[in-house]
Amino acid sequence: MRDILVTLLVFSSLPLILRKPFFGVLVWTWLGLMSPHRLCWGFAVDMPFAEIVAITILISLLKAKHEPKKIPWVSISVVMALWWGWMTFTTFFAFNPTFAWQEWDKVSKVMLMVFVTLMMLTSRERIHALVWVAVISLGFYGVKGGIFTLTTGGAYHVMGPMGSFIGGNNEIGLALLMTIPLMRYLQLNSQSFWIKRAMLVSIGLSIISVLGTRNRLAPPQFL
């Protein structure tokens, strides 16, 4: 059932992405950060949803006359470009070239979409929407992990979805630490009483979840 739901959500979004490329950026961010397909059990687990959405975004961006197609070259984007160039240079001298180029290919695809995202962050509203997607995507694991840690007394490691960028306890711990300031941003910039309280609870549970990862401690032992 999860496989069908995630597949329907992704493929039903493609027509709208063809019309509004920034909507595709939000979908791609959701897939990249939350990896909902990794929570499935069947055919959807290994479906290249992010690549499908990314290709659709690029097609839509080429067609869209109202969208900017120039990378904003500020300090952070320059550093990112230099880092990607250095990564490419060092990959030529890797001890395990086959594995290194596979990783280079994976990271380069992500970098491409990061620069595409930078091109389309042209307003406060878009930045706000992107922050919301990031917080919901990663905050899901923060709230879930916090509750899990409290109900089990911290007896187990909090882990991310297996096979994703945040699958390990160290990775999900780092991701949540980076998400907590974004939750605080939404709390400060919301006029809704309920959103403010929801962000406060999410921050608290995410902190507990980070502690539950037992980051940098011994490898997890499953019962």
C-alpha cells in the first residue's frame, strides 16, 4: 500500500512540475531529504523517483520563460562550485576508481539540482516554502525518533531509513541538528499559535531524537 501511495504521489505531481518547475524543486527536496520510498516494502524502494522528478524539472525549466536560468554567484555558490571541481580532480587519483566515480556521479547529480534550486529561489515566499518542506521531511524523523526514544527509554539507536543518505545513526543525528534551527525559524516567523506550539514540540522531540541516536558511540545492536 505504501508503494502505491508514494508512486501515485510522485507521478501525479509530474504534470504540475512541467507547468511550475519550482513545485518540482519542492517535490525533489521532499524525496531527497525524507526518502519516503525507503519506508516502503516493495517495488517503490528502488524506484529512481528523484531522478524522474529532476529530469522533469530540467525540461520544465527549459520551457519556462518566466523562470531565471542564471546561477546567483555569491560566496556560498562559488565555494560549492570550487568544492565540486576539487572533488572531480581528486577522483581521478582515487585508490578505488570504480567506486569513487560512482560516488562522484551520485554527488554531482545532487549538486546540479542544488544549483537549479538556487536559480529558482527568487523570493521570500519560495525560501519559506523550501524551509517548510525541509522541516516536514526531516522533522518527521525527529518527532518519530523522539517518541521512540522516550517510549523505549533510549534502549535502542534512532536510525534513518535504510539505504538513504540519512540511514545511519550519525547521519540522521547530523541532519536533525541542522533541522532544529529551521524549526526555530518557522516558529519565530509564524503568526499561528498552533504552528508555534507544534514547532516547539518538534524541537524538543528532535533534541531527544538526536540523543537517541547515541551519535559517535558504539555500533547499534539490534534485539
